[in-house]
Amino acid sequence: MAINADNDGRTRIREFVQENQLQQRMLVRGDGVGFQQYHLKRLPTVYFINRKGNVVGREAGYQSYEQLEKSLQKALK
């Protein structure tokens, strides 16, 4: 799932999703919801959720594909 952390309108977000061929669900609320409710300090921020639905990790800032893959594999163990 992706969370829109700023105030982009739904039209702009749909365009972004289509341009980048994203498949995940998008939370669109605006009003800086990502920064306020999810305590974001840097973008992007990725939360890793295990198979039981528990948050088991968080990576703030840009991560390479290899770094993300490693963190994901750790979360799924």
C-alpha cells in the first residue's frame, strides 16, 4: 500500500500511478496525513509488515532494490 503524504489531488495521483504502472493500493487523504499519522521524517519511507500483519521494520529514505529485497526477506522470515 502507498500513502500519499502531501496534498496532491486524486487526478494527479491517478496519473502518477498509471505513468509508473503501480499495482498497490493508494491511501489518498491529503492534509499531510502521512507525516502526521505515520511519523514520516523522510520520503520515501517503507514499512515492512510480516505475514501476521505486524510492522517488523522501517526504512527511511531511498533504498536500492537490493537493500529493499534484503529487508523484505528478513521481514518474511
